[in-house]
Amino acid sequence: MTSEKIIKNKPSLQHLFILIVFIAKLTNLEIMSSNSKWSKFFAINSKPTSATFPELPDMIMWLRMGLGLAYGLSLGMRDSVGGVGIIFGLNVIIFVPIVYISSFLEANTDSYKQLNFAGVPNALALMLLVWLYLFTLYHADEGTALGAAVVQVVKSMADDDEGTGESTGEDAAALPVVEDTEF
């Protein structure tokens, strides 16, 4: 297939919009209505309170879950290692929704009980789960090599002990001396 045919076969934005509306109708989301949760969530300077928009903590939790999923995918696909990814992910999960609440929505955060940190542990766990899954998926050969090395060490330790269950020689000198006490 040539590149021109591939470009012609791409769905247009109109087709994508029709698909989204169709899925919304099937699931009864009513995205377009003025009273829906989503229209309230995306309304600029709506200044919601717990009386006018009680679903805001749930919506913020889902926003955080989406951010955690996206950042976990990013870390896993970039082959990132170390604690820096966790710290940056935690910052994204916590501070992007707080800035959204205070700057975009201008919500009265005092009227909500747990708005600023709703869903943070869940989103962080999702980010770590996705990151570890992708990292493990991309490094399957290293996991196999580690498993083989562990099996080799266990076999050599079993051969050294010769089935007696007691350590002799160098292993006995490495064991700590425990004093007999009444406990």
C-alpha cells in the first residue's frame, strides 16, 4: 500500500466525533448536555462548590488515574529507571489537578473534604504497575538470565551442603554467634 492510500484511509475528525457521540449515546454519558458531570468539569471559571458539583472529587480522582496511566506508559516506553521517575510522576499526579482546580475551575476547595489529594495513592499505584509491567515486558531476556543465575546458585549451594542441612567450613564462620537467653 502506498502512503497516499494510507493517508486517504485515515478517519477524519468528523468520523471520530461521530464515533465518540455514538459511544456516549450507547453508554448514556450525555456529554453534550449542560447538566452532565463532564460539562461541569470542563467549564472554565465555573467556581464549583460541594453543593453545586459534589462529583468533583470523583472526577479529579479519574483525572489523576488518567495522568498516572499516561505517565506510567511514558516511563515504561522510555525505558526509564530509578527513583526520579517516581518523584516526577508523583508531582504530575498531585500538582496538575490542583492547578486545574484552582486556576481553570476556580473551585472553592474549602467546601470539599478531601479534594486536593483524592485518588493520589491509586493513581501512583497505577503508574507504578504500568511502568513495571512495560519494563518487565521489554526486558524479558534479563529476567530469564536472572532466573537461570538464581537456579545455578541454589544448585551450587545444595551441592556444597551435600544434603546434610548443616553448613561447614567458610559458611559456618560467616554465621553470627547468638547468645543463649531466656527469650
